[in-house]
Amino acid sequence: MAGWVRSADGTPTAVTWAPDNTVRALPGAGDSRAVDVDADGTVIGHLAGKPVRWAPDAQPEQLPGYAGDPDAFWELAGISAGVVVGQEHTGNKALGLVWAPGAAPTLLAEGAVAPAVNARGSVAYRQTYENKQWLRQNGVDRALPFGSSPYAIADVAALTDDDIAYGNISSAPVRWICA
């Protein structure tokens, strides 16, 4: 499990918890927060306001930005098989991004929030201002149907490696089978 703890002075420090409840602080100076951990132990999060990836037993590697805005900030959401999903906020835009290992980030969609990625590289995301849920498989977007409404009534919470999305519609649990 990955997350953060606060020191006596209130500074957050990124940590991981092992199955035996051992807590390990991740390297790096300053405010840090871990968000998710991959099957191989790679952790993603933030260090001094920048998006980072901590390979197992390694120093943090800063993930590159997309728009080049020095005032941008990021919200990472998940990692699977080395692929990271999140958002870059730059100016008045929220950019849904995907970081593949060793590559520059690619734009998922403007205004997209991507809560889940799986080992196949499929990404579940929603269009914030369009109230639509999507699953991107092999570069193709598939709508996750949930009815029509002008209000945000559906959310994806998890995505299995078999492309089954779990979430809710109007607070009721739902499963979208997209294999």
C-alpha cells in the first residue's frame, strides 16, 4: 500500500506499507505523497509539487509535463504495468494524460479524469464537462453506457486486467464488461 504520513512539523512524507505492516519512507527531500503502487513495487506520487515515479529501491524520477507550463500542477491517479494516468492542470485547462514507460506523456483528452489503468494499457476515464464514461482499449474509445442525465451520475472506480470496469451509477454499484 502507498500513501503518506505527516511528521511532527506537519510535512507529508511518501511511504509504503508492506504486508507485515513495515513502513518505509520513500527517498526525496520535501513534501512528498505516494498515490499508487504497481505490482512490481513501483510507486507514483508527488515530490515538491512535481509528479514522480519511485522504482523499487531507487531515487524518484520526475515525470515530464505535457504543456510546458511552469505553473502547472498534477494529480496522478494510478499505475499498472508501468503505465501512469493522471491530470495536468495548466492555466484554465485540465489535461488527462497517460505516461508510458520511457515515453513523453500523451494526451488522453482535455477535461478527462482517468481513475484507472490496467496491465493491458486500457484506461477508464470520464469527460468532466460532458458527463460521459469511456474505456480506451488499444487506442480506441468505447463509451460505457449509463443513461442520459445532465448531472454526473456515473463513476468508474476500478478496472481489471480483463477490461471489466467497476463503479457506480446514481450510487448503485455497476460492472461494465468490456472484454
